[in-house]
Amino acid sequence: MATRPDDPAAPATAVVERATAADIPDLIRVWGDSFNSEFIRRIFPQTEDGRRWLERFFTRNLEEAAAAPGPEQRRRPKVEALFVRSPESGMPVAMAVYHVVPAGCDPALLTWRARWPAFDDLPDISEDAVAGFFEPMEKTQNYLLGDRARVFLEALGTVEAHQKKGYGTALVQWGNALADELGVECYLDASPDGKPLYEKHGYVPQDVSAILEKQAAVSMLRPRKLQA
């Protein structure tokens, strides 16, 4: 899930920071400003219920990321919530959510229902809309990667007024560097507008016509960097 393409090179002022619980309001603001098409608003409504659902998502994942890594945590995907600030205002204007998936991870932990909190008490969130959005992408990721380790970019967005300044590029490069350090592949589902940005950074569109007749997003893989 991505907004319009960003500049090919990240400026020196684009500093990627890990988010903390104190940054959750800013993450929600950037999410709403970045993902504001009519289609996306059907999945993530810009209402109080929609904001509460995002707050739960970030709160749970940031708490898990901050927990001491025990044997159980090492077998689970690890979430990295990131942002980039505007050098002028100091406010976060771009954000990304990565999942670092270990090899052999339990498939049940990779489903959208495992990644996202329940919303039974949030009537603005549509079960059909959410499932219809996530499940095809879930299916393609499983088809392409199976139980292989990966760095999975779930969301990347830049506030419209700050696009084409290299902030999205900085967030993509952060994920690529992590994947190269770990020696694993990267995966994402790109919007048509976001696809050129990812292609510039080594992602390759994948043919998933064997399992999906129609696809709203573009399934993309970045190959594992071979160590010298």
C-alpha cells in the first residue's frame, strides 16, 4: 500500500526514526493524510472508529516491539514502525510499517487477523471491506514466499504536501538495508502509483495470475542480496 512515487534519491535531511508510543498520534495523522483515496477510506475510514482501530494497531505492535526478546518473540514477526520528519517543521510527514518475518514462521501469525486488532466494537469498520482488501495480498505473499524469511513492507505513505522530497525513498532504503543485513528477500503490495518507486530500488513485479484473476495491488519481490 503506497502513495504516489517519491524522488529517486533520499535527501541528507531525511532521517528515518523508529516510532514510540508517544508518536502514535502523528502516525495516525500521517496515515490519514497519505491514504485518503475513496477506495482506501472504505477499508480505513477517517472516522473516530477508524482512528481507534489504527491506534490499537500501533499501540499493540509498538508494545510488542519494545518487549524483551524471548524465545517466543524470536519466532514471531517483528514490527518496525518508522517515520521521517520535515526538516522545516520537525513534524512527521512520512511513515512506514515493516514486518520482519523469520524463516519457518507459523502461517497463522502472518494473516491480517493476526497483524491487526479486532474491531467487533467499531461499527464503521467493514469486515467485508477489510477481508476483501487484505486476503488477496495475503494469498499472493504466501504463494510467492511460503515459509521463507522476509522483510515485508505493509504500508508506506507520505503526506501529499511533502511528496517528491525523497522521504519515501529514505524509508524504502531503510528496509532494503535491513533485508541485506539479514540476507533475506523483501516483499510488498504496491499501488500502481507507488510501483515505479519500488522498481527503482530493486523490487520486481511478480506474476500471480495462477492464483488471482484480478489484482488491485502489484505483488513485488526484491531478491535476497548474495553475500560476497
